[in-house]
Amino acid sequence: MLQEMRTKACLTQSDVAHELHVDRSAVAKWECGKARPSIDLLMPIARLYRVSIERLLEVLCGEVSA
């Protein structure tokens, strides 16, 4: 779902990584559910993906594996 949100915003993983000052592999891990972004990145991600913070949290809580 994060990948879908990113592509709907016409962004690549590299674009997101550059905007958030993180490694592209971090973005990949978020998308496959191996990691979660830090709390200080949630608002910037929501803005980049043009979604509400609530929607972003719903997606993150539903996708991250235990």
C-alpha cells in the first residue's frame, strides 16, 4: 500500500529518499513491511504522498510485519 501511495504521487523510491534525507533502502524496507519510518518522518511522508496522517498510520499499522 505504501508503494501504491508513492506511485500515485508520481514519486520514485529515490525521490522519497532524497526529500526525506534517508537511504533508498529505508524506503524499500517501509514498503515491504520490514521497517517503519521514524515518527518525525510521518508528517513529511504524508505531505509527499498527499494523504492524511491518519491514512498513513492506518497503512503503516496494517502492513508492518511482527
